[in-house]
Amino acid sequence: MKSLVWPLDTLPKIYTAGRYPLDDKHFGTTWCSVTHALHLYDYSGQIRIGEQTYPLKRGDLTLTPASTNTQYHLDAPGHHLCIHFYPIEH
């Protein structure tokens, strides 16, 4: 999996933030953002980040580097809080 290195003296530039619904089943949708993504989940199921699949439960937090594929298989529809922020420009 890709790593995310962030200088502690650099504030992120936020692209979007909010509470969003999700009802994905069977890893049917592939998400791949040009932004880094911090998610707090209010549902359970599984998440696939890149080639690895992980269990997902309410209260879990993920930080996904930009340009990384993610997919979900949820036990039931739900919502998540997220903040998407731009990579650092070099």
C-alpha cells in the first residue's frame, strides 16, 4: 500500500468535507480520488484499499492516499464523515 508523508508544519487544503451516505455492495463501485481521504464510518462491512481487504465497523477511521482505489461491501446502507484534502504541491 502507498504511504502518506505529511510535513507537520503544513496545513492541508480541504477539497470537501461533510457527512455522506453510502450503500455499496459487492465491491461494485471503485472510488479513486485525486485527493487524500480521511473517513470515519457509521456502518459495517468490508473495505478494499488497493489490493488489500479489511473488516470495517462503526467508528473505524481510514486515511487513504490520493490515487488509491477503494471499494466497499456494506452490511447495510449508512453514512460516513469525510474530509478530502489535496496532496502537497512540490
